[in-house]
Amino acid sequence: MSTLGTPAPRKSTGRAVIDRLASIEDGMILKTVFFAMLAGAAWVLASDYFELNAIRPADLAVTPGDPLLPAVDRPEIDPDNPAYRPLEHITTPPEQLAEPLSIELVDGGVLMLSGTIVPGAATRFADEIGRRGDYVETVALNSPGGSVEDALVIGRLIRENGFDTAVGDGALCGSSCPLVLAGGVERIVSDNAAVGVHQIYAGAGGDQIGSAQAMSDAQSVTARIARYLEEMDIDPLVWINAMETPPDRLYFLTMEEMEQTRLAALS
């Protein structure tokens, strides 16, 4: 900004560049690094996955298979620590989690979402909110994940309507489910719940495509997720854990990680 008075002496080009770099906020630097990591990880993920499967995504989905996936190795965490035994916390039978998402309004203004987020779940959720949204205060989650597209839409509808989200005792919120969790105005996770993430990938089917299109698709999805998390005031660095975890495992987030990234607070 210019001011009246004696002009400041002109700085050398090198000094000006250094001053300019020093003025950049740390947050902007971290964001730049993060998106660079997104691009690189998306390329590796797309190349590996589509080389093996040679398919075009029919739906941007996570296919969890067994809804109770094993935890990825976390050597920095003591496996004997009772605070980090996420699978032991889950009390819902796997066959129930594998069922298509059920939506039920229960006592206390709680809208319970239980089961797999199948394509079309967001439309059903929107219809339910249209009918009984005035009675809803909190959306409770118990899901192994599913369609990323539907999870993003449900999360945005939750935020637009001012609802909180919660993962209660014995519940699982895995794969794309944490994207729904992120939509809550307040986000509460029980210390007896499990929240986990992993790589997203396409469901089976579709036309064959080359690696260039595969890279474009993977980058598009990861960028949209990062942008969504920023919109929800969640640190998108939380998704790095997902991108580093193969789809047949889950990276179960510790309470410290969820609090640090603002994904949730302990109930």
C-alpha cells in the first residue's frame, strides 16, 4: 500500500522476492504442499488401480466389501493400548452394516443413518429432510461408507439445515462416512466408536480407459473432497491418511487426530 511522504528506497529484486515469500501465510504454504501431494497421490492411485482393473468409474464410490475391514498397521501406536482397539468397539453385526442405508427418526430429534451408503441414498435423505426436517437436531451415523457422491451431498444437506452429527457407542463410521460426519455443525464421536478412512476407488463396470483419463478422474475426486472439507472447516490434511491406506484396510483415526483436524470432538 502506498502512503504520502518520502518514498522508500527501492529494494533489489532478490530482496523483494525474499520479502514476498516471507509474507505468505503458513496456511497458504501448507495448502500448496497439500494439493501437490494430492496430485501425486492421485496419479499413483489411478495408475495402480486402473492398470489392474482397466475400468471407467460408473459411480464415484467406495466399495468396502466386508464392512468390518481390518485396521492398517499403525506402528506409532501401542497395539496393547485399550484406547486403540477400534474393531472391538463396533457392536453392530456386519450383515446389518452391509444392508442399504436405513433412515429412521428416533427420540430426541435424532435421525439415525445405518448401513451402506448406496447410490441414491442422498435423494432418500433429502426426501426425509423435506418431510420431517423440522424435528431433526442430530444425524447419528453407523455406516461402513459407500458412494462418495451421495456422502458429499448428504454432508452438505446436513450443514445447510444446521444439523449436528454424531457417531455413538458401538458405531462405525468408515470409508466415505466421515465425509457425512464432516457436514455437522457440531461433530461428536464417542470414545467407544470407530472412525476410519481409506482410498476411494470406482465400482466395477464401465468402459476401458487409459491412464491419462484415470489420473484425471482420481485427481478430480480427491480435489473435490479436499475442497468440501475446507468448506466444512475441516483440515483437508485428514484425507492424506485415506490416500495412504489401501482400500482393503481402514486407517482408524485417533481422537487426537480428529480433534486436531477439527473432524470431531470427543463426546
